[in-house]
Amino acid sequence: MDALKGRILREGRVRPGNILKVDSFLNHQIDVAFLQEIGEEFHRIFSGRPITKILTIESSGIAVACMTAQSFGVPVVFAKKAQTKNLDGSLYRSIVRSYTYGKIYDVVLSRRFLGPEDHVLIVDDFLANGCAAEGLIDIIGQAGASLEGVGIVIEKGFQEGGKMLREKGVNLHSLAIIESMTDNTVVFREE
Amino acid sequence: MDALKGRILREGRVRPGNILKVDSFLNHQIDVAFLQEIGEEFHRIFSGRPITKILTIESSGIAVACMTAQSFGVPVVFAKKAQTKNLDGSLYRSIVRSYTYGKIYDVVLSRRFLGPEDHVLIVDDFLANGCAAEGLIDIIGQAGASLEGVGIVIEKGFQEGGKMLREKGVNLHSLAIIESMTDNTVVFREE
């Protein structure tokens, strides 16, 4: 998506530890009109699929998910990072490792909002190691729902998440794939 | 807002500890089309103000903020619950007490995204004790920005947040104010 690559080149800032800050439009300040274009692009890519729910994980996936859901005319469901133990059996639960924050946490989703009748599109702002996507795919499996695709705004192509998901046969589309980045340059993968 | 009150009566579930679960449409599953109506209602209420930014706090305020920002044609900025200490001086920082989770946490916002030129509408899904709103108002003060109003989807009128903000002269509008609730009933404040 050229408009996205342009904004990454103009506004992105590379930080130590393979961090790309795009917080001027994607995940701290949010350019809602631009995210609407991103949602429309995901709709073009995945519109052949019978999608009933957009699934993401708090927090930074929520805005992308809302603007995508608006294009599809379906609800969002977002998985929550568990703060407390809930043992009442009403939740799907998976485990996600965060390399950014160096910890492992539970993600949970109420069983009321995902079931065997659902056809799910996962969306998120970033794909790096793929741990968050794997957790969401695990939850979709627990629900007996169908995974129709994964839509990512920015994929770090030099980390293993994208390769791992594609090798599993996941219908993954990333709007921008970064091949490499240094302090001064961001290089995108040719498509 | 009658459509909102109807959904609270039909779908809300009261839980011990003054918890009202409306997670079927507001803050776990998200009915994006309905949140668009909520955003348009906030626009009707606050459209006389020269608003440049919609401010909220992660996570459950983000969806409401995005749909409200769409009506105003301005960006969202969301404050983050701090996970790590950042001592580089580039952040506004305030402290919020969460009664739900029984803890105190820092909220932070990059100085790049709020300044003296900004006219800010705060939105959130719930108002109870008002601690989150106070933290955001504190950050607006640090930025030298102007607080134009606070838009709340559901106010718990039996807790002190709304009274406290109105006594301070804050331009607060809540789309539904709950006067009282028990296991079986939710009673709204007459307006």
C-alpha cells in the first residue's frame, strides 16, 4: 500500500532493538481517516471471504480493527491481556510472549463472542515474531471458528512471524513488509 | 440517548461490586455501527467547540474515540498505561487509581501529540470515580491545551466522578446516567 509506505518513510523513527515508531498515525496518535483507508484496503483484499468477525488484541490493534470492521459491516472482538485470574470457564485463554516487554502474559476472550459459526479475520498493527497472531489463532481453534485470514499493517519481514504463518498456510496479507531497517533507512520488500 | 439506554437494558448484566457488563457492544465485542451513532451524538453535543483532538485512555476508550474522531474529522490521541519507566522527559505523566483492579498506575502521553494549540474533547466508555478523567485533565493542563469537554458513554451516577467534574465546571455530557442498579434492574437518571 503506497500511501502507507510513504507515511512510514516520512514519519517513522527507528529505535534500538528493531523498534519502528509510527506513533504519529497508527498506535498513539491515530489518524482515523488514514486508518479508514487501511480498513478499505483490507476489505478489498479479503472481501471474497465470508467474514463475520474482526479479531484483534488490545490495545494497539483496536483502532485498526474498528476501521476494518466498518468496511466489512461486522463486529470487532478484541482479546484482553489478563489482569486477574478468571476460573469460571467462560473464557478462551491462550499465552503470548512479548519480546518488546520481555514477559509472558495470558490473553483471554469471552466464549460468548466467538463460536463455530464464525468466520474470522485477524487484524493487527504489527507482525514481528508472530506470537500475538499465534495466540489469536489458538483461540479461534478453541472456539471451533474458521480463520479466514490475517491482515497486518506493518510486517517486520526480517523477523520470523510472517514466514512461520505463511508456512502454516495462513492467508496472510501485510500492507507494508519491511525487509531491513537502520537508523537512517527503511527498506521495503519488493512485491 | 434512547438507543443506548435500550441496549443497556437488553444486554447489560449487573455484577457484584457495581460492575455493569456491556461487553456485547461496547468494550469487548464492539458494535462499530452503533459506536458510529454514539460518535455522531457526541458531535451534535460538542460541535460548537473548536475541537482539534479526541483524547482517551487505553484500552476500552479507543473504539469510542475513533468513531467520535471520525465525526469531527480530527485525530485521536490515547494515553497509555505505563509498563516501563521512561525518563527521557518526552512524556506527560499522571497517576490514575483503578478501583476495579485495586491499583495505582501511571498514564503517559508523548509530548509530540498535545500542545498549547490543541482544543481537546476527552471521551471514554465509563465514568465512575472519575480518576481516569482527572488524569487526562491533568495531562491537558501540563500540555497547556484547552479542555473543551468530556463525553462519556455510560456514567455511574451513584459514584462521585460526575458530581466532582461538574462542580469543577467541566463541560461533561454523559449519554446515559445510571441512577441505581441491582441484580435485576438498571434505573436511569431523568434528564
